Amino acid sequence: MSRAVWDNLLAEARAVHQRHPALQGFCPFPDHVTAQEVEPYDIPGSALMAADEALVSRGYGRLTEMFRRAAPLAHWRETYKGTGIGRDFLDRFA
């Protein structure tokens, strides 16, 4: 099932890119994307992001939904781990 989630996210990202000339002008959509196994690694901030009802978009609702579906399957990075930033911030940062 996780493969279908990633495939759907990629397809929607490609569709958004194709609908927007400004995105096309910024960069081409990569045609060399290949599937790879991802070991899910969750962080507390991902659940907060997925549940955030203020995270809405008029033109990108389907893309937002595809990201929400992929979130539990993603390998989240802890960008600020090991720095002076506190645990509370880390738990709410996605």
C-alpha cells in the first residue's frame, strides 16, 4: 500500500507542476525519479501538521491531502536535533 501512496503523491506533484507555467519556468519536473524503500521514522510534529485544520489551500487541496497520506510513511529528519533548540520546539516542528 505504501507504494501506491508515494506514486499518488508523485503523480499529483507532477500534475501541479504541469498546470503552472511559473513552476515550469522555475525548474523542469524531474524525470529520473525512482522508487526506493523508505523506513518510516515519525516525529511528533508530523501528526500536528496532519491534523492542522488551518493547513488548507484553494488550489492545492489534493496535493495537501497526498502529503498528509504520505506523512506516516515518511522518514522524517530531525534537522535541529543536537542543537541548542529545546525539546518542546522539536516536538512541534515538522
